[in-house]
Amino acid sequence: AVVSTQSTGKKEKKEPKVEKKKSDGEKKKSDGEKKKSGSGEKKKSGSGGLEEGAYWLDERRMRRVQVRSFKGKALIDIRELYMGANGPAPGKKGISLSVTEWRALCDLMEEVDEEILKIT
């Protein structure tokens, strides 16, 4: 691509940046990263474009869980991501739970599992 600089008006030839994809054998695990496939995947941030404290719930469908702080309060954010200009970005579909709400949800897991079994 030919690019002209504003200050000198000279035209320079710049090569486009091309990232070489690594094969599965060349991929390295980052610290704390667990490689699993499918739903419930616990893949820590780093290579997946996620922030610290974020885990893939379902990487294929771009759903993640993230523990973060907002205005000094801890939140558990469960959200769908979309592919933005700079990589994965949080979308509108999701919910942020307080620690109290998260713990209440965790306490309901057995009851929810029983209800799932009733309809499946």
C-alpha cells in the first residue's frame, strides 16, 4: 500500500501487517489457562482477548463470565461478546450480579438442576 505523509508529502511504501496463525502444536498455554472444549470451558484471559478475571463460558458463542470491580463493588458479569474493531467487546446481552445475588444463585443450583431434569 502506498501512503503519503502529511508533513513531507513523500510517498512511502508500507507492507500490510499479516499475523501468521500458529498451528495447534505451536500454541502455548499461558499461566492459569485450562484448555477444554465445549460449554462450560474455563479458559482464562490472555490468548482469548479477555480481560483479567474473565473466563469463557462458551467461547464458540462468545459468552463469558468476568469478576470485576465497578465503583468499588465486586460484580460477576455474565455477558455475550461481539467482535469489535479491536477484538472481543462486551455486548448488551448480559447481566451483572452483586456478590450477594451471585451467592443466592449458587444456592439455587440444586433446585434449578431438579427443574431441568423434570422437563428434559
